[in-house]
Amino acid sequence: MHGFIHLPKSSAVLQPALVWRQCGLKHRTTGKPSPAWLAALALVFVAALHAATPPARPHILFLAVDDLKPTIGAYGDRVARTPNLDRLAARGVLFSNAYCNQAVCAASRNTLLTGSRCTTLGIYNLATNFRRAVPDAVTLPQYFMRHGYRTEGMGKIFHVGHGNSDDPASWSVPFLKDNVVDYALPASTDGGQLTREAALFGNSKPAGVPIGQLPRGAAWENAELPDTAYADSRIATHAIAALRRAKDQPAEPLFLAVGFVRPHLPFSVPKKYWDLYDRATLPLATRRTPPDGAPPYAGKTLGELNNYKPFPVDPPLTEEHERTAIHGYYASVSYMDAQLGRVLDELDRLNLAANTVIVLWSDHGWHLGDHGMWTKHTNYEEANHIPLLIVAPGVARPGMRTAAMTETVDLYPTLAELAGLPAPQVPQTIDGRSLVPVLRDPAASVKDHIVHVFPRNAPARGGELLGRAVRTARYRLVEWKKIGAADPADLELYDYVADPLETKNLAAAQPEVVARLRALLAQHPEPRPVVR
């Protein structure tokens, strides 16, 4: 035997007497099994039983970051100081052509959590809860909970504020909300007053008081304060505690949704993160005006930024204000990156990483002065291009990049497949496609285009228009018209090979490209009318 026991291949559960007979494992004098061999056999049987047990379902660590454009070293940003985002990218697959389905917080998060595009739900604003459109929808965490997962959430996952609320049905335990509008210094709120944005995000607007009559909060803080002074540190601490509970309860897989709030305004982060950057060398936008020939209503200027002091209510910004806004944005990204690092460190320390799928996603991008625009709320590239990183142990090789076209709705079916769950059969429409083929082979693709939208009030065109966009690897076409209306529509066309900065609307000059892209849009159902 030479110390090895060869077990019959067909035996799922082995009978000891059979092994004794086959291996001749008997005491020389008594003819009974030797105690030493019995001990060895016990170890073999335990190993065999473990080998027959299916591997545990992976934990899911879903990391949502508010307002994060690809200002990340791994995405080629030479200014950003993002060591933890970069190391996360090195562990998984970086999606270079990932896009949100609408560049506003609530609508974008609806698409993530339901797998349905805004045009399917009929919700395009901040205030309307997704259950107004699909009352019995099964959200992404809810789907995992129905399949035996413990679902925990903290920070900002659903959009809470502006009249909207969290979704208790999605969580195994109560959700841990924290402040988006977060200050540590009394001077930032005129001595502790309720500010405009704090009232909106807290659903605490005083009755009978117009938002515009509330004081504006500070657009930034950069004091000598510890990381713990602000929300993302607390959110990371809650996430670490949840990971430790998962380590102590290995039989129960965890779906953990961690919603970091920076770099959303206000740029309230400790001074040491501001000190990472030389404001004199920060990149200012090169194109300061809207695209030539674009509809006048398609863009924006300061909206949202002007709800914070000392920015002016109306444009333009001074160069000093521009540099401060860009500085604050980068500092906020680095602060969030540090808190992400704490969570990743704990995941590794607990030896959970090998069985944890990690997704890092942002709800939309952000204008930093390009086209004279700030924040989000457009159909242009800077508002809709998002970072997406996926770590899938055993499926995806680390350090890979893919140019596959990807949109937020793809994450619902992707995570279900990575966890070994059935393809979602739920009351709402799942508009996305699983990205698992791309994770296995970054040269693969599951679609040749994505779609996104943004509404605009255009009185000169008769009221509310929906800008429905199709983005391919090269082009973006935006079709502006009323929902359900026939042509004529206002059109925008941009070529990101010839004109990556979107300087000119090419729709009139390239009708054949317009026709081809409108045919792609026609493959999708007509947008659902607005649900109130």
C-alpha cells in the first residue's frame, strides 16, 4: 500500500468494511481493523465527503460610488491618486466602454437595481420610486435574498432624498444610511442651519418654504480633520463589520452593497487629500462651449453646483472657482479611494477574497467644465461614461481590460450568473445581458451598442422632450422628441474617432450614419410614458 489508500471511484459514500477488506487493513493477531488505520480512514472519509460537497456560493461585494467618472489611474488619468482603485483593477477586468442608462442618481440606480432601463420603467426623475412603475419588482439584492443570501446595505445604494426612499424589501437587515451632504464645520452651514441640498437629500424640506429661500451650504471643506469626520469612513467601517460577520457565518453567503458618497458634492474631505494635488497643474477643460450645431436645450451650465456657496448662481465661473471645483473633485476621489482600501484590506485579511465577486460601479460620470458644463444631467460623454471593475475569481483572469460595450442594466444578470443563480425570471423586464462571456474572454462582446436617455424641458419645442441616445464604439446619436411622437426629431451625432471632444454635431452632414444608428434605436421598444 505504501501509505496510500486508493478509494473506489464510484463510491460517493464508502463503507468501512469494504475498504478494510479491499485494503487488508486488519490487526495481525485479532483480525480486527487496526486503530491507527481506523484513524487514517476517518480522515479519508471526511476528505471524501468534503470533496462531494458543492463549493460555497461566492460572496458578492458590490461597491457603488456616487458621481465618479473614470478619474482613476487605471483608466489612464495621470493626475488621479487612486492606488486602491488601481489595485482593484489589477485584480479583475476593467471595462473601458461602460455607460450608465441615465446620468442622474435615482434613475441610474433604478436601472442597476431592477435591471430595467429608464425607458422600460418610465421613471426619469429623482423623486419617483421605482415601485410606482413595477410594484412587485424583485430588486438585485432581493433576488439574492430569495436564493439564500444575507443582503446588507450601507451608504447610498437606492437614491434616498428628493421625496424618494429606500426599499426595505431588498435587505435582510435594516439599511444603514449616511449623509450625502456631510459637513464637520459649523461655518459650512451658517452655524448649523438646514441647507438647500441637505433638505433635499434628507427629505426634510420645511413646509411652505421654497428651497431657494434656504441657505446654501459650503461647496467644500478642507480642514485638518481625521477621515472619520465624514461619511465614507463610517460606511467603510460598517462594511468591515459586515465582512467579519460573514467570516463568522460561512454557511450563509453575503450580498454586501456598499455605497460611497464622495465625490458627490459637497467636496468635504480632510485636507491631506487636497494636499495630494497641485492645483496649478490640474487639467482645465479645453472645450468651454457646447458642441457646434447642438440643440440649445441639450446641455446645461452650473445646475446643482450653484446650490453651494461660494459658486455663483449663474455662469460663468472664475478660473479660481474652476480650479477649486476640479481640485475638490479629485481630492474627494482620493478620500473615497482610501476608504475603499480599508474594505479591500479587511477582505484580504479575512481570507474571503478567493470566494468573493467584487463589482465597482458608478451611477454616472461628471462634467468638469467641458462644454461649459458642470456635474451630470446630459447625454454627453462625460456625464454617461462610467468606471466598471469586476473581479470574478475562477472566471476572469486578473489585470484584463475589455472594450466591450456595456451598460448598467447588464449587472443584474451578470451577478446572478456569477453566483450560480438561475437566470432572473422576475416581474420586471430584465433589459441587460450577462457579461460573463466577456469576463471569460475580454475580446468577446455581448452587444454592439448601448442606449441611454435624458429628458429636457424645451418650451420652444412644446414642452418635455426625451433625448434617447445610442452609443456604439465609434458614434453617439441622440434623438430628441416627445415620448410616443412621430418625427420630426432633433438629432445629434458625434464621432469619437474623428472628434473625441464632441465639438460638432454631425447629424446633418452624415445622414447615412444617422439612418444606421436610428435603426439600432428602433430595435428597442418605444419609451414608456412618464410614471408619476
